[in-house]
Amino acid sequence: MKILVTGTAGFIGFHVASRLIERGDEVVGLDNINEYYDVALKFARLKASGIEKNDIEHCKLKASKKYGNYSFVRMDLSEKENMLVLFDKERFDAVCHLAAQAGVRYSLEHPQAYVDSNITGFLNVLEACRYHGVMNLSFASTSSVYGLNHRQPFSTHAGVDHPVSLYAATKKGNELMAHTYSHLFGIKTSGMRFFTVYGSWGRPDMALFLFTRAILEDKPIDVFNNGEMSRDFTYIDDIAEGVVRIIDHPAEPDPAWDPDAPDPAASSAPYRVYNLGNGSPVRLLDFIRAIENATGKKAKMNFLPMQPADVVSTHADTRELKKAVGYEPRVDIQTGIKRFVDWYREYHGI
């Protein structure tokens, strides 16, 4: 297939694009390379895919020097006309939309960035798919949509009407927008709720990156809610495998869907929502112990209260995804963290 992957200078997008490239798909990557975090890491990911920083130009497709089936364009999702031109020229078979303004805490102080990227940007993706006949769209959502919902494991069949951050609200909005376009225009849309993704080439604003750097530098780490938290940490290779399988299995209408008892995870339209998680929550303190084991150093912990917009725990119910595409996460926390620490040492030359 010829596939557009947005967010390929980002963490998940880089890995998904790599997986598709290596299996032989023709991939076009798109990213605006914003400064939400260190752009040097974003350019390093692109370089690992054969895209050199000095070759990148705004709105001009650049061929990879490493892969004959990969090219990249620097473009912002808000640029509607440029997006339409790209779709018209390239004629994609599928779109995997992973670009977004990420971060729960960041959304507390920079709300407009989330509306511009996650709402307006996603609308432009939907419109481009609509007008250029792309009938296979998978897109990133988040476990954060579960918000105040305490019933775990989190099920896609449960409602997600009580988000606790604007970031989560925009992702819930994406799911609603996608369903509308599936219903009206027949676009096969699949929402992917990611659960605390970690691994090599990861984001520097995430806990694993922050903790590893601080521990190796003998600096204290901030541990919120006094460590009484757990997360369904999911290794990046398991996430990328799940995303590729969803691309290969576009959503179909559910013949059993009942409008008198509507299931939020499916529809009479070709629309589905899936959890992509490990299905095995890990206590934050155990997560830190695994980093200590991988680094060979003890953490200095600064215990702090719960932060606004955070949740105490997450736990993914992945049964529907397993049933649909055979998804089965394989990487345990000890293995995943060791792989990350090994990458971190190599990347930073320490």
C-alpha cells in the first residue's frame, strides 16, 4: 500500500513508519517538527530513516537516502490547502494519523495548541480523506479519554464522557469527528487509545526518559501522589505491531450494533475504537525499581502530591483488539526498560 503516516518525527510515528517501510509499503511521512520538546531528537529520528535535516524544506517531499520506499514532507496539519494538494498528488491508499499536540500537563497552560493541532488539524485530515477517496484511516487517541472513569480494566464499551484534561477532550472529539465522517462518507476509521507508551527513541517529557536521565546524573526524581500510582506501560514495539495490524484490518460496520443500546466501540458505520495497551498495570515504584536495575544506580525520590489532570491508575482491556487483529503484547517491563536504557546510553554516548 501507499500510506501517509503523520507525526513521523515523533516517537510512535517514527516506529510505525519504520515497521511499514521495512515490510515494503510505500510510505510518506509528515511532521511539522514543532518545538514542544527538543527538536534535535526529532531530527535524529528522521536521520535514522534517511532524511537529513539540511535537505528538509517546507511542503516539499524529500526522498529518504536510506529507503527507496520512504519520503518525508515538513508540513503543519493546519495548512488545509497544502494538505489537499499533497493528497491529490500522492493518492494514498491509507492514512495513519499519529501527529498531535501531546501532553496532559502541557494542556493546562497551552490550550490553544491542542485546538489548532488536534481539532483543526484532524478536521483537515478527515476532509483530505473525504475529497481524495482515502477509505482507510487509523488515528491516535489516548487512554486519557477515560478520565474520571474508575471501572477497570478500561473497556472501549464503556462511556468516556468525563475527561480531566483538554488534551483528553480533544482526543474524545477526534473519535466523535471520525464517527461522523464514517457515517456520512463511508470512510473506514479506527481510533487507537494508546496506554503509556515507552521505549527507544521515546519522548523526553515522559517519565521513563526523565527518570533515567536524573538517575544516571544522580539527581532526584519527582514521584507524584507519593508513588501511589500505576500505569499500563506498553512497549513501543508492541504498539507499532498493533497499529500496523489495524491498518491492515480497516473498520467495518457492526451488523449487531443496536441503536437502542449503542456500543461506543462500534457502529452501524465502518468505525471502531481499540485499546492498545499491555493489559498488565505496573506500580510506579516498581517501574522505578526496574530503571534502577537497568542503570545499576539507586533513585533519589522526591515524593509529591497528585498533579491536576492526572489519574491514579490505568489498565487496558485489549480483548477486542485481540479478537479483531490477533494483538498480543510481548515485551515485559524489565525487558522494555533495559532496551530503553541501552538506547539512551548509546544515543547520549554514556
